[in-house]
Amino acid sequence: MSPHILILGGTTEARELAAALASRPEVRVTTSLAGRVTRPGTVAGEVRIGGFGGAEGLADWLREERVDALVDATHPFARAITAHAVRAAAATGVPSVVLSRPGWRPGPGDRWHAVDSLDEAAQLLPSLGRRVFLTTGRTELAAFANLTQLHFLVRSVELPEPPKPPHTEVLLARGPFTVTDESTLLHDHCIDVLVTKDSGGTATSAKLTAARELALPVVVVRRPPLPDGVRTVPDVAGAQGWLDQLGTP
């Protein structure tokens, strides 16, 4: 029977890993997507849409589908999914790894303000600017909803969910973005402060370079800590190497 790899997806790395594994005829690869985005893009191999029903539901699925290895390649801020994956893997004995791309690091000239939550970011914003480029995702705007004196430019793949700030302009777009694109956007919308999560990766990092070149302050929400004892790899090559060491595939 072909080894079965489950990828918890939704990231560029998850799609790249699925494509690499699906090219091997001896492997069955399934990517699970949460279903929050209606047009997630093409994913190689089998695709499953929707939640599992918590850690117990995921454990049941791992057993029923005879999964041999689990790769959590979800977004660095998908805390609940990662916690469920760790518990399900432990309950079933399925080897698991978290594909955690490195976070961003400030460089010379960056004006970063690191915070631990969106609520902290919202409290800090009025002291930094009045026109905000908000790139924290479409489902978490409630923390900024009471900032009635600020104007927000919100970029997301799909329309953001309420509640949201009263003065909000929505820009629907999907990365990757170039530094020129980001510089033009910041200039044209008269942005004076950027808010982002420490997602890492290159698909959306150009905004940080553009903000540095324009000497704009950037509020960066730190990543939540991973559960204790989890095994991590930094990239797709690392995930493939881990699978090879398992003998799967």
C-alpha cells in the first residue's frame, strides 16, 4: 500500500510540498484546507476541505485513512490547528512535523514596534499614525473597530468579515508583491504606518522593504509559541528530508 502523507495546508510551502510529493507515483498525498478561502488555488494530489472536529476528529481521520506521516504546514498564526495536530499525532502514534518558515527580522533602518497581540497593536496605533495599512487577515479586524479617528487600508484575498473600523478601504489582492508595487501603494494611499503579523516568507515581505525605504513605522505582531516538544523544519526541503528519514516515502 502506498504511504499516505497528510499535509495541513493553506500556505505556499504546503502547495510546494504537495506538488513535490504528488510527483512521486508511489505516494498518496492529501492536503487539508480549512475552507476559509473560497478560491484557494490549485493544489496537487488529493484535497480535503473543512475542519476535522478538533483533535479527536483529526485522530479518527488519521486512523481511518491510514495516514503514515503528518506535516503541519499551516500559517504560523494557526494556533488551534497546530495544537489539534500535536494532540492527534500523539494519540495515534503518527509521526508529525511542523513546517515553520523563519520569521522576519528587522534590519538597519527598520522602525519596528513588536507587540504580542492585535489588541496591543490597536492600542499603539494612534501614537504612530493616522492612515494605516492593515495586513493582518480578513477575520481579525475587530481589535481595530473602535479606532474611529484612523483610516484603514485593509488588504486581503477575500472581503473582510465584520466588525471592522468605520473608516476602512478594502483592497482585494493575493501575493506575491514586489517592492515597487508596495511602495506605490503606500505612497498613493498616503500610508503613515503599517501593521502586519510576523508571517515570514517572501510572498508578502516586500511591504517591509517598502516601509523601510519610506521610513514608516511598522507594528509587527509576534508569533504565538509552538506547543512544547514539537519537531520543526524551516522549509519544504526540510520536510522532504524528514519524510525521507522516516522512509515515507
